[in-house]
Amino acid sequence: MSYQVEALNSAHLELQGGGGGAELRRPFDPTAHDLEPSFRLTRFADLKGRGCKVPQEVLGKLVSALQQDYSNASDQDAQFLNMAIPRIGIGLDCSVIPLRHGGLCLVQTTDFFYPIVDDPYMMGKIACANVLSDLYAMGVTDCDNMLMLLAVSTKMTEKERDVVVPLIMRGFKDSALEAGTTVTGGQSVVNPWCTIGGVASTICQPNEYIVPDNAVVGDVLVLTKPLGTQVAVNAHQWLDQPERWNRIKLVVSEEDVRKAYHRAMSSMARLNRTAARLMHKYNAHGSTDITGFGLLGHAQTLASHQKKDVSFVIHNLPVIAKMAAVAKACGNMFQLLQGHSAETSGGLLICLPREQAAAYCKDIEKQEGYQAWIIGIVEKGNKTARIIDKPRVIEVPAKD
Amino acid sequence: MSYQVEALNSAHLELQGGGGGAELRRPFDPTAHDLEPSFRLTRFADLKGRGCKVPQEVLGKLVSALQQDYSNASDQDAQFLNMAIPRIGIGLDCSVIPLRHGGLCLVQTTDFFYPIVDDPYMMGKIACANVLSDLYAMGVTDCDNMLMLLAVSTKMTEKERDVVVPLIMRGFKDSALEAGTTVTGGQSVVNPWCTIGGVASTICQPNEYIVPDNAVVGDVLVLTKPLGTQVAVNAHQWLDQPERWNRIKLVVSEEDVRKAYHRAMSSMARLNRTAARLMHKYNAHGSTDITGFGLLGHAQTLASHQKKDVSFVIHNLPVIAKMAAVAKACGNMFQLLQGHSAETSGGLLICLPREQAAAYCKDIEKQEGYQAWIIGIVEKGNKTARIIDKPRVIEVPAKD
């Protein structure tokens, strides 16, 4: 099976000197793997990344029948079910299930989506980081097991499949190893659209996770990754499509777009694990991760689950450099500044006591070399979230 | 949301007097849900059920890079990894992961596939039974948590989606309740092909599962459900397609096909839970469930995992009545009698001590009212499986 070894060697070349930072990683070159120069992984699905979710309100309608049943449950597990059930895609990030065995809980999540970048290895890493992120959002830092879900596109040639699938699997696995866990199984099917995702499970004591419902007036909101991944991957795709490119070339250079794309790729592949660990150190009151429903969608869901009568107000939007301008040039397409642009493997949005937030941000930067931002406040209110009229956009440059 | 209540009421009507037996269930009537009479769930994917798997040998190639890595692992978990890893679709039925917490293991599996029947509620039940079956194959009888994976077809109208999705969800959930577990989360996306599946997890003591590697010479092989589900669902679809129907109408009547389809639907929706429970009582030496790779594919995988030098020889093929004749009339298409026809949510194939097998079959029939069959023997050999030249076909009638 020398073709595989070759594929993996190329992957290693692309990684040389990378150390995980995508900026230092060579761009994926299809010809180095004996594929057509025009090969693009993202063309094997008509939707991209977390843009594939069933819309929040539709899903709400569809699962209401299920929810009803569970909210009638009166057994001692009701408080867990109550928390876990709304999330067939719409609620909190994980299911938490009390076990038969002394005080332990199963914390579990699943996610899958379509290719968002053209580099299969990075796609695997991103998919893994994205699944794990749901655990991290609950403050869980150790994952006990992962399964991988993969659909190979019916439109791929055998050659393409034989190059792409091992690279995706390796990326997924490397990310799992980085997270201190392993991939022990999964399921592979063929499907018109290439699909990749996984399942992450942890068995832990209740003190290992943070129920995200303790925000109080006076807390502040911290975000650990910049927004704009969906804008960046689209802008990058438009480099090949003159009629789309013409719409944005007045506000952004090709170089800007390439930098933003690599920043986005690196950001999506980064684990939220340190962010999760520090939530315990700095007494976080709750958190969620930003994915398909955008910053505001997830902020609203988090707000709606609070015990106290609080609301979230967001003042600052950290955005990958130039992507706010691109989003504006595209009219209503992304709704980035309205908080609706889908993110893939986005940052954690965390409620922290005001006096701890700055230290949290400083600590995460010290440990990982990445900034986090205080983006808003928790005030008295009716469990909703909003972005102020003219939020301040923080341009987040690509790392050198 | 009255449209949902209506949809569910229709589902209840279709179930009346059913008690889980599909024979007594009214056929799904699209018009009762305000859908076009021509609505067929199975048309929302080009592949059916477990026929969607990446071929066994292709998958073997693709995952070899991953397996390599793990077989080098030298830590104390190696024996578990060794067992669990080969099954990114090709190996045993579950991952078994030793946990940090005193002697406990996580047993976990995932599966998803495309619509195989046109009744959305039954489709949900079948998908759930199919996922759970992997746990049951390991002798695990209690599932601690389920997640549901659902892809809504991009080709469905809103109306179709709003009818179909709640019915699928309810079927899935009802099956989970029947299994004594609950669905606490999942993921929903849109996709060209409708897809449904799930994740099943159990945290248990090592004595709660049966490592399927203890077959010895003299054991016999028991099968707990008839073969032929894929043939039956295809034949049923051909009732609408005269040119296909003409190929088989000499060997089978329309009534035969309808009966076989309902028998198949009921069989696929039936849980293998009693079968799993009785494995403990009768000292089973190992088991697997029959799904996408057909009887022989799964028998071979099970044989290859044995510790002793044994081989499996299969003499009898219990097949849903008339479906062997249909398969023969279709030439090489299904390869049913060769053991290659895909099954969905098939029975358990169990290695049992010869002196216990008859009692096992009698017990399962007493408890569930369904037959099980001794279909072969374990003899000395090189860890392979085969079907004899002219196997005896056992015609399994639809239940009344």
C-alpha cells in the first residue's frame, strides 16, 4: 500500500516546522498527492462546515414533540434530562447522564459537518477539535473515548478517496492524541456529500464539569477565538471565482485573504482544552462554544438556560483581520456583525466574575500564545442576549 | 404546532393493535399525513439501509494507517485497543475502553444509514434497534445513553420534512424506551440523502460484556433472525416498477412480497436484547450482529477474532419466506445464498456450546415468540468461515 505511505509522507512534508500552527504549514498541494491541480475537498458538498445545520427555529419545532415527553418525566433524573434534552442540536453542548455507578456521570456529544477547508489533514483536525469543543464548553478537560464518523463522497474517484480518507483520518487522530484521547471506532459510509464528524465521551465526577447556568449580574463575557471563519473560507474559495472575487477585491487583497484563511484554519484546529481548564481556575459561571448558529445564536441559547434573571450584552466583536470588511461588502450574506455568521470549531463564550476575567485572558495568552477578549457584560434581564447597535470590531491579525 | 400532533396521531392509528408487531400495523399512508400518495421515504437516498457501507476490503486499506499506529501501542490498554481498533467499520461491534474509574469500562458504538422502509416511524425504530444491536452483540443488555444522528434530505419539501422528521424521531425514541434507555441528544444536518443513525453507550463492569473470541471446536452457531431483509425491501419497491417486477413475478406473488416486507420491517425493528441476555445464561462463547456485510462477511470477521484455531461452517440459511426464490431470480444481484446480501438490524450470530444451543433457541422462542436456528458448527481450522455448497434454506413465514 505504498500509495498510502506516499500520501502520509506528503502530509508530513506539509507539516514540517508546523508544530500545529497552520501559518507555518505549507498549503495543501493536490499535485503532490498525484491529484488534479483543481482538486478541492470543499467541492464535495454544497454546504460548508457548520453552515449545514438545520435552522435553529425549524429544529425547535421538530424536536418539541420529544421535549414534551421528557419534561413530563418526574423521576430523579429530571434535572439532568431537563438540561440535556433540549440539545438535539439546539440546546447545550453535551448530554450529561447520571450513571448506575457511584456518583459518576457520562458526558457525551456528537457533531458532524461538511468540508470547510481543502486540506484533508487539517479538515480531520478541525472536525476532531470541533467535536471535543462541546466537552470543553462544559469545563470537561479529559475525553475518555472518541468515535469517528465519515462519509466518503460518491463523486470522488477511487484515487481521490485513497488519498483523502487516510489524511482526514490521520488529522482526526492526531488531534485526538493532542487532546490526550484516542479514536477507537466509528462508522464509514458513502454519501453524495463528504461528511466528517465524531463522538466524544467522558465518564467523570460531577465536579469535573460546569453546569452552564450560573451567570450573575456583574459577570463579563469572554470569547477565546476570533469570529469570521466562515467568511474567511468563503473569501478564499472566491479567489478561484472572478465574479465573486470582484465583489470584494476593493476591500481586501489576495494576500489578506490567504492570511485570513490560514488564520481561520489554525484557529479551527486549535483545541479549546486550555480554555476549559482555566474555567475551573477562574470560577467560570458557564460557557458554550460558538459554532453553526453564530455568536448571537449561541449566546442566546446560553442566556436562556440561566437560573438568574440575567441578559447578555455584547459590545466587542473580535474578527479575523479584514473579514469584517469582506462581510460588509457582501451585504446581508454573512450577517457577521449581527452575530449570525456560522463558525466552525469556534471559541468558548464564557461567563466569568468580572474580577477574574482579565486574569483568565492573561493566563490563556501566556499558556497558548493566543489572545482572548472580554466582549460583553451580564446585566439584569429576561434571559436573552443582544449585540449593541455599533459594536466595536477588533481586528485580529494572522499570527506570524 | 397542530401539524405535529396530527402526524403523531396518525402514527398512533397506524400502531393500533400493533404491540410492536408490524404485521398488525397498518401500512404507512402518506395521504393520511397530507403528503402526496407517491411519497416514498426510501427515494431520498440512492442506497438503501446497510448497503451504504464502504466495502469491507476498501475500508481495510483505508484504515490500515490508523491500525498500524495502534498496534505499536505498548501500554496496558493494548489488549483493549487491539480488540477495538479494527472496527472503524470492519471489526467487532463495539469499542471497549477501560476507564480511570475503578474497574469500569465504556462500551460504545455508532451506526447510521439510509432509509430502508417507507414508514418513517418504523424507520426510526429500525435505526435505533440497529445501533443497539452492536451492544447486544457484545452481551451488553443495558444501554446508558443514546444520541440520535439525523440528516434531513435537501430534496424534501418543508411539508414532507415536518411530517417525516417527528415520526422518525418518535420511532427512534420509542425503541430506546423499549430498550430501557433514553435519547438525550444528537445532531441534525441537511444532506442530499436522508440519513439516520445513532450512538449507544454503556458504562459497565467487565463481567457485563462477552469478549467474542472464545469459540471452541464443537460449538454450534445460532442465528436469531431470518436473512433476506434487503431482498424483501427491494422486492417491495419493485411493486411500483413494472420492468423490475416482471423479473420476479414468476416466483412470487404481490401478496408474498407484502408479507415479506412486513416480516422484514418487524424483524429489523425487533431488539436483540433478549438474545443478548440469554447469551449469559447459556454461556455463549462470542457473538456478532449481521448487518451490512451479510451473514458470511460478519461470520468471517468473528472467526478471524477467535483465540483458538477454529473455523465456522454454515449449513442452514433461515430466510424470510419466498425471498430465496426472489434472490435466485435476480441472478447475482443479492448473493443471498452466498451469504453476501446486506442485512439491516439483523440477528445475532452466536457461538454456543452444543449442549446449550437447543435450550437457548427454546428459551428465546418462549420469551419472544420468535424462532432462532442452529445454522452451523465450529470445527478445527484457520479462523475463517464458509457456507457449504448446497445449504439448506429454511423458509421463515410471516407471523400471523
